[in-house]
Amino acid sequence: MESTIKTEEFVTIPKTEYEALKEQVAWLMEQLKLAKHRKFGAKSEKSEYDQTSIFNEAEANAETMVAEPELVEVEKHYRKRKRLVNDRLPEDIPVETIEYELPEEEQICPDCGGPLHVMGHESRRELKIIPAQAVIVEHKSSTYACRSCEGNGAGVPILKAPMPAPIIKGSFASPEAVAHIMCQKFVIGTPLYRQEQEWERNGILLSRQTMSNWLIRCSEDWLEPVYERMKARLLTHEVLHGDETTLQVLHEPGKTAQSKSYMWLYRTSGDTKTPVVLYEYQPSRKHEHPKAFLEKFSGYLHADGYEGYHKLPESIVVVGCWAHMRRKFDEALKAVPEKDREGHKAMPGKRYCDRLFELERTFANLKSEGRFAKRQEFSRPLLDEFYAWVDALKDPPKTGLGKAKHYALSQRTYLERYLLDGRLEISNNRAERSIKPFVIGRKNWLFANTVKGAGASSVIYSIVETAKENRLKPFEYLVFLFKTLPNANSVDWDSVLPWGDAVPRWCRMPETKKDENRV
């Protein structure tokens, strides 16, 4: 019987192929760790690594705008620990007083048997919540005729008492009902089917189809003219912010229910006292949509790195976002174990971004001219130093740091443009904060049913968010519009805009200390 001896065969892999496989494994591990972090990790990008001693310690810690401290002698003192509470009961709401008294037969002194008198009161205050109540409002208009003319047999004049026009003819919808449904969906994020269930629990059978019809009809009749006027006002500004996010529309001509549509956002910057926030529904992400919307606009547009914004006309100067740049380095750090992050090559890039943002916080209270000068003095040298560091990186393009390098170099023209004008901002976070209410609402109602519904949603979101930016109460402002516009022969549109003179005081939010400290 012959015996066979198995010998191990060693396969020699060329060095170039080995290095490629090694890079591929490293990239796959990086993607796996990022995927785990996106699913299970914290969403905040707040830096946990604020040590700035790796490079340029003196320059990093220097505060050129802060005066030198004075020498004072600190005396020993004790402070009673106090819990910080921001809650407070409002002073301008009705107060319901409930008095508690002893029965008359018990108002007798237990010692001498004499009568008792009230010597004072002990009181406490509670906040009582009254859920939404529904009432039927019946409008009756009296009709008048002349008895004398009736007796003489001549023509009888007939007069009617004026009655306010309905918000929707032939419907039992009221301004308050439509405003309530709008705020429930577009402010609180409660979809119509949940509202339908809540109405039913209160004994009111109001279908989601009826509510949807009300929203679309009122949006088309009364809110779209306000939207168009706000758009005209928006395009007169010289600095804007833009962003976009996905939207699913179930019944859209020529597209499947699973395909993506988009909700675009355009808003004013921080250089105005009358902010405008506008949404626009479009079936795609093509650059033709912002090009058409901004056709009459000329100035600066803050945006992210999406290539579509870079195809806009030359009259629109696109300004990049350093928050997106910082995010690239943050993602590269999240792909490595936490113990190795401090010495990782992406950490200096993240710290460069943090220092640029810290400078902006230092310049926050300056006027645009002063901010421009300080940026040239401090931000420009730091930015040049950052790009010198980026140029020296040799990481493969598919790694997290390689992607960060590619983003920094490809977006350099746009990232540097915030230095051109003191009114510009270092990031597009203002637009991202404004589009967040739509994103949160989308998690609740998931999709739009029709194109008309998506268009109405963009208009209503625009009215609501602009009202909030101008310190208006959305429900009260919508009621004001729905009561005013149907009964106006001619409308001075500027007066009914959120900052207009015709907007009553009861639509405005009460001023707080937080508002007084706003810059």
C-alpha cells in the first residue's frame, strides 16, 4: 500500500497586490466601524478632544480679543447651593382662584368658644392644562325690510347684516379648525391619521381625506399669495442659505412610489431682522430647480458640497460649509478605536476646524466690517496653515482621511469664500437647523400622498417656520390670515407678512430674558 505525503504549498503574493489587499481590508474595517457608529453611536459631532497642545500651543490658546485680567484679592466666602430652574408660570394668562373656608359652624375658637376671623391666606399656584375643545359656531345674518314700504305697496328694500366670508365655501371648516390641524401636523408632527383618531375619541367623525382637502384648499387660496410675497422679499437679500432633503411622494406621474423626490430650502442669513424661511417641493435634485428659484437673486449662497449648487449662474457666489469639512475628519476618527483617536492623523484636521469655529465665536459681536478685518488677520493665516497640512497627507483616497483630503482640496474655492464678506458665515448650519423641522415631521408622516399635497406642505411649512423665526405663534398667525384674507377686498401683502404692521399683538410670543440677550 502506497502512502501519500501531503506537503503544504506556500503561495507567494506580489508585494503590490499584498499592499492593495491590506488597504482594502483596512477600508472595509473602517466602513464597518462607521456603520456601527451610525446605527448605535451618538449622533452629536461635539468634540470630545479639546486638547490643543499637539501643535502651536501658544497660538491655539491665545485669546487676542480678551483683555488682560486685573489682580484682585479673593476673600473666602460661602455660597448656598441653588438649583437652577428655568421653568416659570406666565403672568398674562387667566387666573382661576379657588377659595377654601371652614364651615360656619367650625369658625369657633377651640379654647374660648369665641368667633374666628380671617387673619391671612396661604396659597399655591398650579398650571392647569385644558385640552383642545370643539364648539359649533353658527353664523346668523339678520335680514331687514321696511314695514312702511310694505303697506304702501311700493318696492320693498331688503338689507342684510354683513357676515364674515367662510374660509372654504360650502364647508364647515373654520379658521381655528384648519389652523389647529396645520399646527398639529407641521409644527408638532402629528400625521392626519392620528388626528383622525383623536377627533373620533372626542366624538367627532372627521376623516383624514376631509382634513387633507382643507389643507390643500386653504394653502392654494390663502397661503400661496403670502408665500409668493415672502419669496419676492427673500430674493432681495444679498446673502442666503440653501439645502435640500429627500421626500417620498406615492402618486407622482412617471415615477414609482419608492422613488425619491426632494424638498428644497432657501432662507435668509443672520444679517436681517426679518428672516424668511421657504421650502419648495421638486421631483428631483437637478440643479435646474435652484437655478429657477433663484433666477432673480444675485449675491452669496451658503450651501454644502453638492455639485448642483456649483452649476448656478456666476451672479450667485456659492460659499462652502466648514461644518461639512469638520464632519469628514470626525468620521475618520470614529472609524478607529477610541483609545487610538488622540494620536490619529485626522485629529489635527479636526482641531484646525475647531480653531476656525472658535475664532468665529470670538468675532460674533463685531459688525460685518470688523469681522471681515479680523478674519483677514487671524482666520486667513490659520486657513493657509490648514491647507499646507492637507497637502502633505499621503493617505489612500478610499480611507476616511483620504476622503477628507479630497473634500478639502476639491471644495477649497468654496470653503475660503466666507472670508470675502463679514456678513458671511463659516458654515451652513443655519439652513440645516431650518430644514430639521421638516425632517422630524417626515419621520412621523413618512410620505406625501400626491404632488398637490407635497406642494401644499412646502407652502405651509414656509409660513409656519417663517412665523416662528419672527417670534410669532404659528396657530394664532394662521388664524389671523384665515380671518383677514377671505374678507379683504384688497390686501396690502406687506402688512400681513410675519413682520407686518397689521399682525396683531396677540400673535406674537412674549419677550423673555433669552430674547433680550440675542445678538
